[in-house]
Amino acid sequence: MRIACPHCHERAMTRTSKRPVPVFYEVYAQCTNPRCGWGGKIQVEFVTTTSPSRLPNPDVNIPVEPASRRLLLEQLAER
């Protein structure tokens, strides 16, 4: 994933990240443009599932996207 600085739109580099829970990251980023110098925290969250995992973690619950859910239910009904 390419992250662009919200101010100058140049590339922002990840400096460090934390993962407090399996579906959420806090990413600390820094703009690579020395004239800008912006730094900040970006939040990344897994919000929907479009394709279920073949190795599901029982501690992780990411809702299935409605369109994907319909498709999966149709596929199950065909069996």
C-alpha cells in the first residue's frame, strides 16, 4: 500500500507500527519530502471479509461484506 502525505502528496514512509488487536494497526508515518516534514499516526482496520480464510482464527471476527455473503450463500445452496 502506498501512503501519500495528506499535505504535499509525496510518499510517506512507515516508521513504526503497533497492533493492539488482530484487526487493527496504528502506523506512525513520516513524509519523505524534507520541505514538508509532516509526521503522524495512521489507523488501519480490517472492516469486512470478501473471501473467507481457509485458516480462520477463532479470535478474529471480521464481518462478511453483504455482496460476498450473498454469493457464498448461493454457492452453498447449489451443493
